Amino acid sequence: MQRRVVLTGAAIGLMVMLAGCAAPTVIVSKPRLNVDHALPPGQWGLSLLRPSQYPNMEAAFMHKAGLLTAIDRSIAYMQSPSSRKFFPDGPITHRQELNTLYDFRTMLRTFRSPGEFQQAILQRYDVYTARGYDDRGSVWFTGYYTPILYGSLVRTGPYQYPVYKAPRDLVANPVTGQILGQRLPNGTIRPYPTRRQIVEGHLLQGRELVWFSNPLDAYVAEIQGSAKVILTNHQVLTIGYAGDNGRTYTGLGVALVKSGAIRRRKLSLPAIESYFHWHPKTVERLILKNHFMAFLKPYNPAHWPLGSLGVKVTPHRSLATDKTIEAPPYQSIFPRAAITFVSTQVPDLTGHQQPFTGFLLDQDTGGAIRAAGRADIYMGIGPEAENQAGYELSKGRLYYLFLKPGVTPLGGPGAAPTMPAPVNTAPVSGGAPATAGPSTTAPKSSGNAMQQMFPGAK
């Protein structure tokens, strides 16, 4: 996910497994548009709407499962001192963002009528729309998830394919997490070696974290940026993003289509797995053509999986967007931790698209380019989440909500206890959002929170 990392997005026009999304996906068609259209450095990704242009949010108000948990996690991040550096003066201040989260949480708890809620939004909130890939608000939504895989802590039997710990000579910006390269013995920094150079040169021998029985499983764990690994002794290891080599990302699905192995319109996760079954060496060679490599590390299950804010992502309530930052002021294309309103389509467990409107929190990082037309919805952990993520590719609209400057929030530190750590989010069964539970305390977000990332969209 930076998440990260910040991963470079491939042409997501192809809805392909590991092609430009964080999840295995199924091709529907190739949109003839540049959904990864990048904004120039320093440009914000949002445009202010007039109240007459606000979307109707009444139906979303009625579906709150998991939402309070996600809001509490954003509040926990915003209460950390390190969050302030990402809110330079204007257009949205740190205080305004935090007040918005307090106020919105109070409205969800106290308002009973969807109409009353909509009127409060019209009167008390500024609503912005994402500029989109066409500068008219069109956004492509994809899905990502956390796989459950089998592995070994030692190289043995079929377990011959590792994912690696972060190299000791890897250098990243301590504030933004941007990968700077490899520090040489003389102190100079050069681009980090490519995947092929690392693998064929055995450059990270001794830095293996966990071994998998085939290269595709190892690749999925690495590119998704997090995984639950069932070990040979039946214990469970939770792993997540720890850095990357800073190289350009090339999707496996795109490579398979370009090589002629799979027809574009037939590309899907089962198609890739079937092709891998019959041609494992071909797939292994194509994986090596992706110069990008992510590094992983163990995570405490209580605080996993983490988004780029250093707090847990919530199934169906956390959103990953582009937040590329290179230097002060540390303003990203979309504001961290913010409340969003999404209007798009999401798949049910059979893959059929259903209209969806809902509130999500911008808690994760998607691509390495400054694209205002891409967003990824976190679907959860395991096979059902994988299935949903695999079918998610829909056009829609993305809005951000902020309490108007000068409006007193209905809630705040005096109205509710200071956040304690995020709740353990169990794998979601089915397409429904996770049920909200009592909040517990969030791990402090540190200055290197961007290095705790677990990738969303690629």
C-alpha cells in the first residue's frame, strides 16, 4: 500500500490482479481515460461546492456499522502531535479537521432523523468534491484486502520463496516516508537495486522474514502490504509494510496481458492462478520484471493492519488515497483522517455491483502519483474480502466534509473521553461493514508513521 509506501499505480484501466490495484481484480473493460492523471506538485485535490450541490447523505446516515470505530481512530491520529505537520495553514487547518471529527461523531450519536442530519450538513458544513481524473469529479474506486496465507519461518520443504525484512542500508525521509535510496559505505545515496538485482544477486540473504511455497503467494503478501500467515507450527504471524526499494511498480496482470498469456477480457484472479499452475516459471519471470519490491515486518495483531496514519484500518470504512509529499509544507493531495462521503457501486459476494453511498475515513495511502481520480476501499481480511476486492472497480464521486470555520463543534475533548487504542477488527463476514465496538487506545502516531504503511491501491 508507502502504506505506505507510496506505490506507483499502473494503468488501472485494466481491472487486473496486481495490475494497478491493491487487490486481485477482474477485468470488465478498459476505460479510455487517464484515471491516474497527476496534479502538479502543490495543487490540492478538492474543490468547494455550493450547498445546492451537496449530495443527499440521508441514506448513509442510517448505516453506521463500523463508522464510529473508524472516526475514533482518525481522532486518535489527529490527537498525536506529529499529525500537525501535515496540516499547513489552509485550506483546512488541523483544528478544523479535529473539530469536524468531534462534531460528526456527536451528530451520529445524537441525531435521530436523517432529514435533521442532512439539514445540519447544509447549514454547518463545507463540502468539497474530489477534482477527479477529468477535473469534473469522476473518481475510480478499487478495493484492497489482507490475504490469509501459509508459510514457514525457515526455508524448508516446499517453502522456498521469501519476503524480506527492510534492508539496513535503506534510506527514507523520516517525515514523509519517501524512499531516498541505498546508503553506501562512503555515505552517498544511490537508487536502491531493482527486484531482479536483489533476487538474482542474493543481496538480502539473511534478511528473509517468512518463506512461502510458491512465488505468487510471496508476491501477493508483498504487494498487498499486509498478510496473515499461518505457520507450519499452526501459529499465526501478522506482517505488514516496512519499506520498499523506491522503484517503479509494474503489475503482474498487465505483464501477463502484454505477453499474450491471458486475453485482456479474460483476465481475472482464477485466470492468473490457472496460468500459474501450468506455467509457474513464466509467472516467476514476469514477477522479476517488476522493479518494485516491498519489505515487510511482524506487527502486533492488536494494532494490525495499519494504514499510513499509524492506526488500524476498518473494513468498509477506511479509504486509501494519494498523499504524495516530498518537502515542506507537508500538504498532500487529500487531507489525512478526514470524513468522506462516497457514492459509487460495490460488489456483493457474487461479484454483482450494487449502488453504494456511505461515509468512510481517509486513513491510508494509495499511489505514488498525485492523482485526484483514484481511491481504494479497504474490504477486510481473508477470502470473502478478497472476493469483494477482486470485483471492485467502479466510477463514482468522492466528497470531503469539514465543519465551517467558526462553527462550534457539538462534541470535543470535553464531551467525550480522549481516545484509547483502536479496536481489534475481526475479518468481516459478507459485504456488510464491520460492527462498531467499544474504542480502546490507539498506538501513538510518530514522526515516522509513514514508514508504518500498509499499501492500499497500487
